[in-house]
Amino acid sequence: MKKLLTIAVLAMFLPLAAGAQEGLRKVYDENSNQLEQIDKAVKQAKADGKFVICQVGGNWCPWCLRFADFITKDAEIAKLVADNFVYIHVDYNPRVFKDNPARKELTEKAMKRLGNPGRFGYPVFVVLDSRGNVIHTQDSSFLEEGQSYDKKKVVRFFQNWTPKAVGK
């Protein structure tokens, strides 16, 4: 009986949990070639005198979508990012690997290129210089506050990794 009650309660709250992502724009292209995406961003960063920030995660990740929403809705952060970075969302979705070995291989190559950042959880941010070298990996948990992100921490992260701050 206890098991049945637990299942019933979970069934009631599951739609609410799924709805937590509603209203947040999906930002990851689940069909992208991540290696080509990174190469294109590095080329653009070099031309613009910027760095690249790869936000690694997926549309399945509420914290990933929250961060994308957070930085685009805050004018100060959006300007800081636009002025200093080519910002891309690099899709990582292990749920498709079983049915798509080619996608798994491509994703593994992209993650290796980015220094296997998934060990920090998702989202994770990888900063690349204008030559495509990994210069920093940021664990997003250090930027969180409650069920969102802390503006001061996020601004500090971005400011500390601009080309000017790094001396490039």
C-alpha cells in the first residue's frame, strides 16, 4: 500500500517537474555537428578579437536552459558576453547514444576536444582562446543561487575570462 501511495504521489508531481522547463527557450541544436560548431565559433572569435564560450549541456537540462535565459534577460550580462565572446551551446545528450552510434562518436570527439568537461555536471562552460585552446572550464554550481544564478558571480566569471583580462 505504501508503495502504491508513493507511486501515486510521484505521478501527480511528474507533470509539474516536466513543466518546470516550459517557457524556457530550447537553445541546443540536437542535430548539430559539435566539432564544426566549435570550429566556426573559433574562426569568428579570431576575426573579432574575442574568446569562445561553449555552454555544454542539453535541452533536457533545466539548469542549462535557465542559464541561457538568465544571461539573455539581463542587459548588463548580455552586453558583457556580446562584447567579449562568441557564445555557443554545445549539445550533449547521452540519451541518443544507444540508438545513434555515429552521434555518440561525434559527441565523444567534441567532448575530448573540450577537455571532457562533463565531470563537472551540466551546464558546464568551456572558455576557448582565439586559437581554440581550452583556457578554462567553469563548474556552473559555483554560479548558482537558489533556483537560479547569482548575477555577481556570473558577471565575475565572464569578466575574469575576457581576452583583456587574460591578456590576449
